[in-house]
Amino acid sequence: MPATRRSPAERTLAAASRVDLLHILQRGGSHTVGALARATGLHENTTREHLARLVHDGYAVRAPEERTVRGRPRMLYRAASADDARHDPIAMGRLEESIAHVALTKVLISGFGRDLGPTREAARSAGRALTAPGGALEPPLDGDRPADDDRSPAAEQRQLDALEGHLDRLGFDPERDDDTLRVDLWRCPFLELARERPDVVCSVHLGLASGVLEAAGGPLAADRLRPFVGREHCVLELRRDRPGLVDVDLSEARP
């Protein structure tokens, strides 16, 4: 499959400095350019340029400070909210993508240059924690979670739907095959990081998939992730009621 061009959203969130700024904004509150520059260590002019890009693409909102005294009000920046995007499906999609991207980026970057012990195991645990109840990427699920011993086709379908929807929202362009319990991932939002450290990045993604399946409840679990079987093509394999250690299979990875 030919390489895909990065979307405007991917280009906006590709800069680590913009991700850092957006992470601060997503913590809440309104911030001045000066405060954000001090928090990130960036020059104010650089900070202002990054903020302008985030505002233009719908990830942040710029508004004048409300003042009760005379003088020119300062401009304040905050993260775009669901209320801002409520009547704009495209903006809502950007908002969901930005929250997911920042959360995943922080986890991925934290794994570089640190002694995490068994790297793949730590990365899988970090990915699973993102989709656990209360995690930054907890999947929205319809209806009640089935009982733990529910191995019905309905529970399996619920898991597959939840996994596909979550991977789609994160930008993986998933294509699932229910018969073979295989999900082809045609686009990686973290391609550069994944090529450099597939043991970290792909293990986080495998843990994330495991967490979604566990949260949905049912007979399916993530079995293994085969990264880069093609230029930007990875394969996630699921299993049904078969115990085993999930892992990232790097044997077929292409540089």
C-alpha cells in the first residue's frame, strides 16, 4: 500500500513543543503567552507561533482577558473544549485526536532514555493503563459491561466494535477481519518514533489494545502485534480463550 501523506492534524501535533503546550492547556485554566513560555522554556515569540497554529487548527482558543480596570487586556489561551466543538463534528474529532495524541506522546517519550526494567512489559503496562477506568484514553462503551464469563458472540462483537472504534479515533486506519481475528493497521500516528523504538512504541499500542478489549469485556484478548509488515502496515492479532503472553513480534519488521 503506498505511503500516505500526513494530515494537517498530524503535522500540527508532530512538533514536540506544540504537544508540550497543548498538554499544559489541557490541564485546565487560561494562560498568557509569558506563562506558557516560562513553563516550556521556549522563547515568547516561538510560543506565540506555536499557539497560533494550535488555535488555527482548533486545538486551542484565544480570547482577551476580562478586566475591570483600564488598560489593554492580555490575550489568554486555553484548550478547546467539548462545548467549543459541540456543533462542529470536525472540531470534535480534532479535540478527541489531540487529547489522545498528547496522552500517548507523554507515555511514549517517558520510555526513552530511562531504565524501565523489562522494556516491552513496562510499555504494555503503560498502554493498558491509558485505557483502564479513569485512564486518559478510557474507551466510551455503550451499555453495561458483560459478565466476566460471558463468551457469547454478542460480547465478542462488542469487543471488536470497541477496539475498531478506538483505533480509528486514534488515527490507525484499522481494517478488521472478524473471521481471522486480525486487525490491519494502515497508518501509525507515531511513525517516526515507532521506527526508532518499536519495542517501546508498539508495545504501548499493544497494551492499549489489550486495555480496550478488557474494558469492553468478553472472550477476546490481544495476542501479538507485528509491526511494519509493510511500509506503514502493521498487524494486530487477537486470540480467543487461549492463554499466553502478549508480545510484539519484530521478526518481520522492515526498516
